[in-house]
Amino acid sequence: MKKEPTDIRSDGRESDNGRRRFLKGSLAALGGVAATSVAARAATPDPDIMEVQEWNQALGDGVAARPYGMPSQFEKNVVRRDVEWLTASRESSVNFTPLHDLDGIITPNGLCFERHHGGIAEIPPEKHRLMINGLVDRELVFTMDDLKRFPRVNRIFFLECAANSGMEWRGAQLNGCQFTHGMVHCVQYSGVLLKTILEEAGLKTNAKWLMPEGADASGMNRSVPVEKALDDCMVAFSMNGEALRPEQGYPLRLVVPGWEGNMWVKWLRRIEVGDEPWHTREETSKYTDLLANGTARRFTWVMDAKSVVTNPSPQAPLKYKGPNVLSGLAWSGRGAIKRVDVTLDGGKNWVTADIQGPVLPKCLTRFYVNFEWDGKPLLIQSRAIDDTGYVQPTKNELRQARGTNSIYHNNGIQTWHVRENGEVENVEVS
Amino acid sequence: MSKYRNLLLGLAVAGTLCGTSAYAGPFGLGREALPEEVEAWNTDVRPDGQGLPEGSGSVADGETVFAEQCAVCHGDFAEGVDRWPVLAGGHGTLKSQNPVKTIGSYWPYLSTVYDYIERAMPFGNARSLSSDEIYGIVAYLLYMNDLVDDEFVLSKDNFTEVHLPNEANFIADDRPDTPSVTEAEPCMTNCKESVEITARARIIDVTPDVVDGAEGGEEPAAAGEDSAAAEPAAQEDQVATAAPAFDAALVEEGAGLFKKKCGSCHSAEEGKNKVGPSLHAIYGQPAAGVEGFTKYSKNMKASGLTWDTANLEQFLTKPKDLVKGTKMSFAGLKKDGERAAVIEYLKSLTPTN
């Protein structure tokens, strides 16, 4: 999990402009940093170097010891975590991706956050079926084997729960970007374009809406407009090169790029085609955004541009003065991330972060800012801009537009307060 | 690419022509869904009534079913137990600081209630209710929301005549609702004169304690010095250790099953009652005897049962067969081995055994 400061851009050129511009910015922000210190000299030889280590001498496990490889025993703390008081039961609940422990843009399968409405369905693939019924020329049933005979695509997308950061509407509440922003993950999906499957069934001319349905104990169902289904939706059976994990919908899930995670129906067993939306529980009672005036927005599907600094953050305090790497993630359901700005002084001055590719639409995007820390308090924020020109708003701008009862779609700018001892707290600023 | 696809399509069509039926798409994959298969799964209900089955239920019918099947989590009066959803009331709260979103105060369509109960309720025993029972429950919920009188009978025929009060207050998505770059290029320098901290997560302190990083209220090592990574605190497993008299493997299996199948409503910790009573040391004890638990059904209290192996075996197979009217909404453990494991685990939680 070591993070190397990046001085070279992905295209191979030195990112001189970005760094110099930033150094200037940081000087302004921090009131000047003393000249770079000379590397310290050790007083005594390092025993980790001088002594012959066990692993350097004795043989380790052979090849058959770990048929399915797991992370190092020293990475045991890198796990999904939940907030027990949030929900009435574990089966209809959520846990959070440890964003502060990860790098790059791909989330490892075992760390993708979970959100279930009736627990994890454990389905033998040979007993799984996908049915297409309703306004189609041919009502069809597919086995998993059938689905794997259709032309296939691979696509990388983020998936964000609409309620990510939902606990923060009324003010800073949870200390850790795992908890404030961890209902997002990003993996490569392999599967079949939904368009291909719908063409196999043949949409009737009055087909306007789809209702995907899960095979789990919640029978999850949502309404999806047919334009989206034909645009970029997928029916996926693989994530990051292996079969979907049970908690992510094994053996089959819907992929609805850029739209709220609840629509990505897991354990997908049926798609009904209709001429009107169904107004299911998860698009009326839940996943509607209550506004200050008492009205509620419905069908708020797209996830607006958002970003968060993952390091430093409350679970990843600053340990050293001098050179440090600020790291973070940005994403937009409307398209690709165009730019990310970062401030260390609570929004007085901003610099543009170094985006380390790939930069893909509807996908997590990794950014870095190399900075010198002089031990003074910082107020760190990041601000994403996507290729539609959408600018990530402040939390107060969102509250002004919507009030504080929306629960969903909180994509406001996050502030981390770094204290003099390096500890980091979730705060809000004027 | 498209040429190749056309070729493929051509081949598929050719294959279809000399093959079986016209009932095939471009790739000829999958098979026709039989009408009875579609009927088995196509249970969804829309606001216009499409999908409603034959049947009916009165407020009084619904009250009975609700008390048996739903009240354990939602409360006898749909007021919600613990953090389980409140289903009634909440009128006039949507603009307040504490909006109570119930069927009466928030939900736009009655069909959603039917559809959701049919597919997902009771929690943990979905798809076990008959159409008449669901009509009855929906009628009762309308009554609890003061939308019908106590004589009301809901059926397929009058279903779409019922309109929920908040239907008109849902609007289309009108985002973006904050400034974009076309309105204002974001400020980069000297954007504010001063910055004050206006809210702190620490004050609320609701973050779970975790073992890494600087959480849990512990001060991190002073910055600027080489600091060894904090040693993860050893976490004691709370699960009770089995006495040698028990089949350890069975106890372990039972502990896993308990967590998975029972843990949503029951704790194994002494004194920790959830929706259901704590099951610590209930083996060998009389039914309805857990201290501090007040939600036993009348029949459970009057049952006179002792939780020995035979009674547990029967109860866990199908709870309502042994104690009619029990509030425990659980389908039962159908596998003999699973019941044996859970019973062995429950036994292991009684220290004197």
C-alpha cells in the first residue's frame, strides 16, 4: 500500500507546470515552507538491514498453500466496515469501501461496498434464469450458459449508492472517508450489452420502460427508461476478470452506468418491458429526494460529479512533515472527469490536481497533489469538474437548493481538518 | 465490425430458417418462456392496477394478519419497533426537521404497497402471503393512516379508486440545481477573506471504533517523527466458548447459522434483547421467560413450554405450528442438520449445562 509520489505524468512528460503551480499555491496557503531539509543520517545501523531475517533464510509456503490468494497478513485492517446504528438489521444494510487504504481506480472485488435489501442470495448458477417478458415479440428465458454465448463487452464503471454521504446533510457526522464516501466502487465488468438481449426478444413499439427484478429475498425491482437500457446498460457476469462475488449479485447483475447503485439490480432474474414506470418501493418511498418545501424529486437517477481526498483523511492521518502526497478520487455519472482542484486553506486558494489516468467516462478517476507540510493546520477540500461543465457544489450550495431532508445525492465538497499533530477530522467550513 | 455482425446475423437467420421456429431472435439464443413460467414470476403491480390478482381483504382481516406477521417489527399500530419502518402517521411532517415518511404521509401510490409486500414481506419469509392476506394488510394500513373507515374492504375491483394524499407532491428531476462552469468559472485564488470551522464530526461522535488509523478517540503519535504503526488491538471474540460436553463442530456450525438465520432479531448476549428476546441461556428454561423482554405473544406466554430439545426441534421446524400466533415471523429451519446445530449452539449458551 505504499504510495509513490508521482512526478511523471501518464504520458511520460514531467508534470512541471502542475507541480510548480502547486508549490506556489502551497506557499501562499502555508505562509512559506523552509528550504528542503537534507535527508537525516542514522545514528546506528538499522537492524532491519543488519540482521538476517527469517524470510530471507527459511523457505516460505509452496505454490499449493494458497489456491485462492489473499492479501498479505499485514493488511488485515483493510476491510469493509459498517455503522451498526444506521439500519434495523444486517440483512437490509450497508457497509463501506475502505477508500483510504486503496489506490488507482479499480476496487478489489472483496472490498467493494455491500448494500443488500434481503441479505446475500446464494444462487447455484445452473439454477439461475433470466426471463424477458412483457412488451416484446418473444418472451424468452435464458440460462447463464445462453448469456455467455452472446457477443461480449468489457467496461469499467463506478457504482455509487445514492445515499453515499447521506449522513452528512445536516453537518459533519462521520469521521472517515470510508464512512462519508465509501459507498462507491469501481470495477471492470464483463458481460452482454442489454441492447443485445432486448433485440433478441424484440421490443414492441410501445416499449418505454423496463423493470429489472432480483432473485433475492427482497425481490428488488426498479423502473429503467428504455433509452438508457439501449444506450449503455449491461448484463454482467464478471467483475475484474472473475465471476461476480455473491454480495455483488452472483451470478448476474444489471449495470446502469453513471446512475444510482440501487438500479444495478443484483441476482438479476427478470426484466419486464412495459409502457409506464412501476413506481416501485425503491423509487417512491426510498430513493426520492425530499426538498425543503415538502415536494420530492423522483427518478433522480444520475450521480452528479463528486470527489473526495482519501489521503490524508481521518483514518489516514498525516505522519510526516515535509514532502507528502495528497491522493483522492473523482467521478461523474454525466461523463468523464475533466479537472479536479484542491485547496489546503479551506477554499481561499486552489490548485489543479495531477490526474493519473486512465480517465474514463462514468468511472473513478485518481488524482494527486504533491505538497510540503510544515506542521500547521490544514483545511483540505477537492472540487471535481466533469466534461459537461458540471462543477461539484459546496454542501451549503446543495442545502440552499434542496434543504437538509434529501438523504440522497449529497455530492457536496468535503472538508478535512488536519491538526498540528497530523490527526484529521471531518469538519465543515464557512 | 458491423460487417462481421451482419455476417453473424445472416448466419443466425439462416440457421433459424432451416431450424425450428420463427420464435427466435437474431442469435436464436434462449427459449420461449411458457405462459405458466411468466405467470409465476410476473407478480408486479403498477399504479394503473396492471398486475393486481383476484382477491380481497377487509380492515379486520388485515388487522389479524398484521398482528401475526408484521407487528413484531412494524408495531401493532404500524408505529415501527426500534429502527424498523414506521408505516402510519407522519402527516404534515415533510417540511419539518424530522420528516416521517409513511404510506399515508409520503408514498404516492397504493400499488407500491401491494407490490412490495408481495415480493419482500414478511422480512425473511417473503412470498408466503396469499393475495387475500395482502389485500387485507393493505386495507389495514389504509385504515391506520385514517384513509378508510373500519368497514372498508379492499379488492382488485376498487383498488385503483384509492389515492394516497401525497401523490401530487412528487416532481421530476430538475438537476443540475447548482452553478456550472457556464455560469461561473470556479474561483482559484483569494476566493474568501476568512474561513471558519462551522461543524465538527467529533462533537457528534457516532463513528464506529475501528482498529487502524487514528480513530476511537486515541491521539495519533506526534507528527514529524518516525512513528511505528499502531499495533492492532486484539479483539476478543464474543461468542461463548463451548463446554467440553458439547459437540464443538456442531456448536460452531450452529453459531454460524444463528448469526445468519436468527441474528437479525436475536442476540446471544445476556440481557441484549432485540426485536426478539436474547437467547442466552434459554435452553432448559420456560418459554416467554426472558427478563426485560415485553413483546411476547399471548399464546407464547400461555404455552407452558420448556425449551428442551424436543420443543426447540418442533418450534424451529415451523414456529407457528407449535405456538399459533407467535410473533416470531420466521419460516423455520427445514433441514434436520441445521436445527440440530442451532439447538446444540443454544445448549452451549446455558452455562450450567
